[in-house]
Amino acid sequence: MHIQKKILLGSLVASLFSVGAHAHEEKAKEGLTYNSGVNSVTLYGLFDLTVARKTNADTKGNSGVNLQDDPWFSASRWGLKGQRDMGDGLSAIFKLESEFAPTTGKENDKAFFNRDAWAGFQSQDWGKLTVGRQNGLARDFSSIYADPYSKAQLDLEEGGYTNANNFKQLVNYVGSRNDRSIVWKKEFGPVVAGLGYKFGGVAGDINQGSVRSAALAYNGNGFSTSTSFTKANVAGLMHSTGTIGGNLQVNPLLRLNAGYFAFNADQGALGQRKDDVYTLSANFTPKGKVGYALGYQVTDVSNAALNASGVAFNPMQAVSDPALGRANGKSKTHYASAIYSYDKLTDFYVAADHLKLDQASLSSAANGQTSQTELAVGVRLKF
């Protein structure tokens, strides 16, 4: 299997870099694109390397320094995306994206294209329809306010959150990625609408394991706002998340972001779980090469079932044993970063976050303790 993967990767790279005069470098963040008639394909990627010091890095309360498999900002990845012009404004499109650990070269999942594996069609009149493994719809729409590192306005492209710091758990409330899913998005002037459905894949019960989502956004003059609702059937029990938020582009230098996530889950014998999440952040980008960001996140958890490790289950996960107990309380995270953009393809950064828990059982991040502080330095290399 690994030999087949190496052959596939080698063939793809060779085909892109042996195209002679037909290949050209697109904009810095768009990778290397090859055009052939009505077809185009782009090879792109990101290396994100982080060295971090964490307190309470193990269950004994020791601190640790390490080159992380999961970087502070976002996972290292490579991918291919492409389109075919079918005429009359209609294009066939696809995206394949794989995540890897830069410290070892290993894939971060058993699946080869573990981040994206979808295809579909797009036109101005009908919008964008994609089928396969892709972001949960609410993740895309809430990205404009979930943290200060995403784009300010919604479009039809996927959006994301930061990856491995102490406020990344926010993505669990909206469904990070869905297999066997269908997503439709369309722009109606400043309004962006979306619908999503994930097939459950359970024989004899088409509803079990399914996820339904709807979202709406508005891109205004100097501000953007969005709302979404996601309902999931998790092992026969219903989980749901509603989100609302937005950002204010005060001026070209300053952006303020705020959002609210309301999560409810049926846990069988343990009754209903209810989480309220608030996120506030700001990004400041003065003239020059350095940008700054600050953020604060509060997660208020009520009646959350514990897993076998004594930690609250992540949202949208099935409760395995209601006898293990439950968690209540707040998880609070402060974070900040400074990013120096050496050029359009290279960023150097310093980042920090501090996690405080009412109960150690609210998060596995602090290894049974009630707090953790993280200081990270790193570099992001894009191609």
C-alpha cells in the first residue's frame, strides 16, 4: 500500500513539473498551476514547524519542550485542486488534500487524502455543489469570527480554524470534516447561503450517523456576519449546535471578531448536555511586515458525560458508558501571537496561550491538571 502511495505521489509531482512552458507559478499562495486547454490543476502545500514549551505536559505536572507533530497554527499539508471548463459558465471541480507530521513525515490519519477528497460542479448561476469528504458547513461559515486568523468575508471556499493550541476544541462543535457529505453554497450578491448533508452509512437506518446543516452569511461594507445550525444523529441520539457571530473591520489595520456557539446533546441515561461558548478576538496589522492577534474564549459546560479517561467527551461524539460520571464548569483560554511575514510564502511567528479549567475533567489538554501555559515559536513555509 505504501509503495502504491509513493508511486501515485511521484507520478502527480512529475506530471506537474515536467510540463515545460505550459507550467507557470500563480499568485504566491496558490501553488504551482498547469493549464491544458479547458483543464487546470494546482499543486500546493504548507509546512508549519513549531517548537513549544508547555506546562503540565504530563500527568506528573512536568513542563516540556518539543518540536511538535501538530503545529500551533495549522497542520502541514499538501494537495491538488483543479477544474475543467464545461462551457456556459459551468466548471467541474475537485480537491484532494493530505495532512502529514513534518517531524516524522507520517500521515496524520489512516486515510491518504485525510483532509479533503471531493469533486463537484460550480457556476455563478447555480453556486457550488461538492460531494465527498469535506469541511462541515458550519465550520466554513463560522470561520470569519471563530479566531483572528481566517479571512474576514465569506465566499464559496472552505474556511478553517487554528489546529493544535488550547482553543482548538471550538471546531468540534461544528463538525471538523464529514465523510460521505454533500454541500451546496451560493452567493446572492452580499448574501452567502449554504446547505449540507452527511449520509449516516448505517445499514437499515439512514438517519443514524447523519448530519444536517444550514447556514447564512452577509458580507457588508466593513463588517461580516453569519449564522448556522447543525443537527447530528450520533449513535441514535441527537446533538445540535447553533452559531452566530461576525467581525467588524474597523479600518484596514484593525479587525474585531465575536461569536457564540450553543450546543445541546442527548446523552441517554445522563440526560441533556448543554454547552455555551463565547469567542472574542482582534487582529492588528499595521504597515510593515508584522501582524498581531489577541483572543479570549470561554466554554461553559453543563452535564457532560466523561469518557474512560475521566475527561468530558468531545461534542458530536457518542457516550459509551453513562456510569463514568459527568463534568460541569468553565474552560477559559487567553491567547496571543505576532507573525512576521518575510515574504508572501514565509512567516515566522511567536504565539502563546493560557488554559484555565474549573475542573481537570473538562479537557485532556492539561493532563489531569487545571491549567496549562504554552509558548511557541515557529515558521510557516507555503508553496
